Amino acid sequence: MPTHAPVAGRPMTSSELRTWRYLLDTTTDLRRILGAQLRESSLSPADYEVLLALIEAEGRHLRSSQLAATIDWERSRLSHHLGRMEQRGLIQRSECATDSRGAVVSLTTDGADVFRRASAPHLRAIKRHFADALTSEQFHALAEILDAVRRHLGRGSGRP
């Protein structure tokens, strides 16, 4: 790890640009590989992201605006996607009791079952294609790096 603080305002070095490109290429490759694995479980990566947010939510439901903020999607994109997921029986939308303009998105029993069945192979694929490539020291360093970038972006810490 460098012992000096980043210097804002200076141009990026060729090494820094190469590292940035590695990050882009690696995340693209991981998304492609993990997305293909998820599709074997009849879920798209977007489906999994929505279901994960609902699994983690108290009561397994969220207002649609909260869900959009949680997964960082535009509300129109979320609305269209939720319609497709609702047709497949993965989620259910209902009117919000406290706000007639809002909707509550709830995980269905079928949605929870599909998520549960998809999670084990998905986690194995994450381990195989990501975790197995790193030592515990590299994981620690990566966590510090990602935390620094998150803080720089104003997202703060708070994830392990």
C-alpha cells in the first residue's frame, strides 16, 4: 500500500489508467460469468438484485421508492422490471396503506424459494471465480481500497 495520500488535480499515470482498465474489464467479466450462472437458475442478475434487497428487508417488503434507492435504480426501470417479476410470481405489489401514491413490494413464497435455490450455486460461483483468486491479505487490502473509494464518493463505510 502506498504511504502517501492521493494527490488531487494531477493527471493519472499510465499505470493508474491500466489499473482502472483492469477494474473495468474484471467487473465486466465477473458480471458476465455470474450472470450466466444465475440464468441457469431462471433468474437474471436484476431479478437477483431485487430479490436480495427484499430478502434483507425487514418483513421482506419495501416501498417501491425505498427499493429503488436500495438498489440504485431509476423508478421507471424498477416499475417495468417489477411488472415482469410479478407476472412470474416472484414478487407482489400492493397499495401502501399510508400513501396512496406509493406501492409496497413484497417477496412471495415462490420468490423466496427461487432465490434460495439460486443462492447456493451463485455463492459457489462467486467463490470459484472471485474469492478463490485472492489470499486473505488481498481480501483485506481490497476491502480497504473499496472503502476508501466509497468514502471518496460520499457513500461512507458500513459494509464488511
